[in-house]
Amino acid sequence: MENYQIIKGGVFADTRGKIFHVNTFDMSEVKRFYTVENTISKPLRAWQGHQKESKWFYVVNGTFLIGLVEPNDWSNPDRNLPIYKIILTAEESNILFIPPGYANGIKAQTENAKMMVFSNFTIDQGAEDNIKFDLNTWQL
């Protein structure tokens, strides 16, 4: 079941330049954020999941492919589960919301790709709910 959501953003442009926005993004649940920069030479960044934590992904530069899987067993998940694949680009200015219950893998699709990740958990809370899987568990 697809519970993830794309929060639509937009771009305003005039002679002065561009403003990228996601004005409908309610940040009231956010407790922290960080940025991720993947290299093209090692593009897959983890398969990790959260049973309680929510995440929001926003691409600042370039393009990312994000894979989502709903593990059927967090200790020994089925390797044939469906993978939901989402492309996020800086030019579209959208946010991907990932609720609890998903594992994700992230692949940079362009050089110098950079993404902001927002979380509803503190770093200590997140460490207690961070489940890592082997990079080859699912193919993105």
C-alpha cells in the first residue's frame, strides 16, 4: 500500500532569478534536518528503514532516485517485495514524505546532487529506530 506522498512545490521566476518553494509543507513536526550529497561513483546510499520515524526529502541540486520498500519482516525481509521508485529533481521543487514503515535507498542521478532530509525524530530517537539492510537486499 502506497502511503508515501509527494508534496507539490513550485518555482517563481522573473528577471531577478528564481524562487523555489514548497509553501504547503507543514514543518510543525520537524525536529531536525541534514543534507546528503552522494557521489556518482558510489550512487546507492543505504537501504535503511524506520518503523516509527517519518522523513521528508527535498532535492536542492540535481536529481535523485529514491526507492521505497515496505518490509514484511524487519529482521529478514522478502527480497522480492515491490520497490516504489520516485524521481526527485531540484527543478520540480517537490518534497517526498515517507511515513514510518518503509525502508529507503537513495541514488544520485546527476553530479553534485544534494538533498535535504527532514525528520520528526531527534538524533537520539532516530538512532533507536534506524534499521539497516544489506545494500543488495533490493535492487534500485
